[in-house]
Amino acid sequence: MSVVLRVENVYKSFGGVKALEGVSMTVNEGMILGLIGPNGAGKTTLFNVITGYYKPDKGRVELFGRDVTGWPTHKIAQLGVARTFQIPKPFPDLTVFENVLVSIKFSSRKLSEQEAAEEAKRILEFLGLDSHAHMLASQLNVALEKRLELARALARQPRLLLLDEVLAGLNPSEVAYMLEKIKRAKQEFGLTIVMIEHVMHAVMNIADRIVVLHLGKKLAEGTPEEIARDPRVIEAYLGDPKLALAFVERLSSKKR
Ligand SMILES: Nc1ncnc2c1ncn2[C@@H]1O[C@H](COP(=O)(O)OP(=O)(O)OP(=O)(O)O)[C@@H](O)[C@H]1O
Ligand SMILES: [Mg+2]
């Protein structure tokens, strides 16, 4: 199995804040890796380092077998890496359809206008957004906004998809809907996925492996079962009673 992403001993500080301190992880092709950890653990910073938004102070990032440390964001995107943002970043004054079309045009594919429009339609249908195609992005509710964020990332036709809290703020049926779409997208488009998530039962259900960050360091790594039982992980979450509760609930719920 080939390695899609390798992060080696990555450090990143902001002034006195050590956001990442010697983080390493490996993501194999075709897997869904769940990246969890309490608020401020460094999860989004790690995505920002992987995508070239920040250069790490130290350490190395490898994508598809190439050392990409310090590469600019557009070059990393061209390799086939797409992300969603924790706070969705659509073009608010464009329609849902236009937003997806723009992402398709930013991808390195050479498509005619008609082919690009057809592709946009296909992605909107896939995410149940076809009936909202002509709404302005600024008019969407949270659930539709999250779907559009995913649609825009898929429109880049990535090989590696980085999802930053795409389930945050969704009700249980919307969480289930998104999980189903993420699983199907993985299969249909042959994706490898890294997924930052606080909705614990969801990430435990969908991920093949979990990496736990805490205060900028990797606290644990393992299967969802191993992580849910790990006392260090439960302790890390105890600072956050809501998340600790989610863990306890996870212990008593069935997988898949
Ligand atoms: N651009 C920045 N400037 C200064 N500090 C930053 C910056 N980005 C992140 N940080 C700090 O780095 C630490 C890690 O932040 P990060 O956003 O990576 O956490 P996170 O794990 O994604 O948290 P959350 O679950 O709340 O999204 C935090 O202390 C944060 O305040
Ligand atoms: Mg974050």
C-alpha cells in the first residue's frame, strides 16, 4: 500500500504558542484517518502546514512520495490535495453552482465550458445540492454550507482530501447524510481522507485509524477501538466535559 502523506517531526510556533511540537504521522492510500483532539490541539495548524499555508519551523511533509516542505499552496493543490475550511469559505456573492464551477476551473483538468458545467451539475447532484444550485452561497444554512464546502473540495478532483470539521453544527440526520456522502465519495473518487472532527461517534464510526493531538503533540494513535479505550485520551478530553461525555457515550455505542 502506498503512502499518500507523511508528516515527520513537524514543529510550528506562533510567537510563544507552540501549536505543533514534533508531530509525525503517516496516511496510506485509501484510508480515512481521523484527527481528533481538544480545542487548540493543533489540528487545523497541521492542515495549514500540510497544504503549504504555513511553512513548518522544523520537520518535513511528504505528499505522494515527494518532499513538499515549504512548497506554496497552489503547487501542493496541483498535486491533488484539496481541503475544506473549518469556517466555510465560499464566494458569498456567487451561486452554489458558480462556486462549484470556479473550483472545477481551478483544478488542473482541461474541460470545455460545457464539460465543466456538466461536472458541476454531477457534483451538486451527488451532494443533494441540485435544487439549491441557483441560491447565493451567502443564503445557505449551516448544513447546506457544509455540503457546498465539501462539493467545492471534491470539484478540485483531489486524491487527498482534508476535511476540517465538516460535521460541526449539524443535526444527527445531517451528520448521517454527510458521513454517507464522505464514504461514497471515497469509494467513487478513490480518495484518501484526513478528517478533523469533534463529533466523536461519527469519526469513530468512519475512520480506519485515529490520531490524537493534544497541546501540539501526538498523544495517541490507533484504531477507533484502541483510542476510545485509551486512558490518556480520555484524560486529555476531561478538560472539556462535553467532549469527555462524547467519549463515554462512544464506549457504550456500537461501531458501524
Ligand atoms: N495564525 C495564528 N496565529 C497565532 N496563533 C495561532 C494561529 N493559528 C493557530 N494558533 C494557535 O495555535 C494553537 C493551535 O490552534 P489550531 O487552530 O491548530 O487548533 P485546533 O486543534 O484546530 O483547535 P479547534 O478544535 O478549536 O479548531 C492554538 O493555541 C491557536 O490559538
Ligand atoms: Mg481547528
